[in-house]
Amino acid sequence: MDPEIQPANSTPFAAGDDSDGHNEERRKLCSNCNRPIKVCLCSIIPPEPIATISRIVILHHPHEQRHKLATVPVLSKCLRKCDVIVGRRLRYGDSEILDSLHDVAIRNPNFPHRAIYLFPGADTSPSQEINHWKSSKHIVEMSNYVLIAFDGTWKHAREMMRASLSFLSKFAVQVHLDYDVGNDGGTIFNSDLILRKEPFSGCMSTMEAVAHCLRILEPNGIDIESSLIEVLRSMVKFQASFLKPMKPRPKLIKGGREGKT
């Protein structure tokens, strides 16, 4: 998700006159979804937030607050139990639920963790596929999971995860969804669920990743996933309507213009 696709007119402004008669472009925001009025998403956000047994905690990089293609602001409107923390790392004192899990783990180090943080594995940070983690014998009886996600570019998300490890490793297990670093990721031009260019196959927006995880974690996960994916699909379709058509770049021919003798 590192490179940003630049949409045309994706942040419309309403022109107004100031006291001196000069025109100004003033951004009018929806009071509910906080997006510009002309690209308001309230019509696709569930009228009542979706109830879940699991709690979702998202570390939202400060740069994403200004990003017009961020999915977390919409996701937090869709889910009743979704906490968004703006920052570059998670630490004690940021979240009551995470602090509580940390304290329980310190008192009972052998107690199975019900908190998971979502990030692809690497040699330095081994990760379990979420289905395998969920089906393990110590976890199968649990229900009130805590899902932690990092929201930012992939570079930022990696930095945020590593900066949070000294805290998270006390009470949470790293999990991932299927991914394939050997294949390129998609773009908004070839998928109805992608808002930004993804670095490799299996990468996805925070909203889509949370939706797929809730499918696995929640008793009615299929319905929850379907509702969230439909919102995301509508977001992508809406955003795609503002994209400029892609024009092929003219070929540069060595030695001058083509046909020159």
C-alpha cells in the first residue's frame, strides 16, 4: 500500500466569497463520516454499528489521519467495539483493555493469550496463520478475543509493529492472513476491494484484513465480514469514479522521431 494512487477531484471543495469579494475554496466536511460532503460515505455505513464479541484495537499512524483513502475512520464507524489509537507505537497507558491484558499476563504467564496482533511473519518475527492459531487446543474455548492491527503504509506498519513489540510480546501472539511476497499486489484498477497499490499478493487494507479476521473469530463472522466488505467495495467503487482515465505514455525512439530518414 506504499505508493499512493492519485484520484482526480477526490477532495472536492466548495467555492465561497470572502468579505472582500475574493473567491476562496473552503472544504465542507460531513459531521458524521468527516469526509468532504461531495464524497460523503454515510449512505454506505451501517445505521447502527455492528456488534462483535471481539474487540478491535487499531494503531493508526499520524500520517493516515490526513490520507483521503484511509479505511480506518470508516471501519471505526462500522464496528461498535473498535478503538483507534493515533501514534507510532503501542505502550502501557495507551489502552485500558491492553493494559489489563498485560497485567493479567504478568500475573499468569502460562495463561493462554486471547490477544493477537496482525502482521505478516518474518525471520525476526515468526507468525501463525490465524486459522491455525484459532484451532489450537488452548484457544478453542475462548471467545472474547482482542485483535490488534497496525494502520499505515507497509513501511510505517512494520516500524510501528517493531516499536510495539516490547509491550505486545508480553500478552499477544502474532498472526497473519495468507500472503505471497513472490507476487505483486493489486491496484484499484484491477480489484474492487483495493484503494491503494499493494506491495505483494495478500496485502490488503486494514478494513479488509479486519473483516477477514472477524470471519474467523466471531460466531456470526460470515455476516460481519460480508457487511464490512460491502462497505469497502462501495468505497472503492465510489473512489474509482473520481479517477482520471489512464493514457499510455508515448514511446521514446532513439535517434529522433519515427520515420526520419
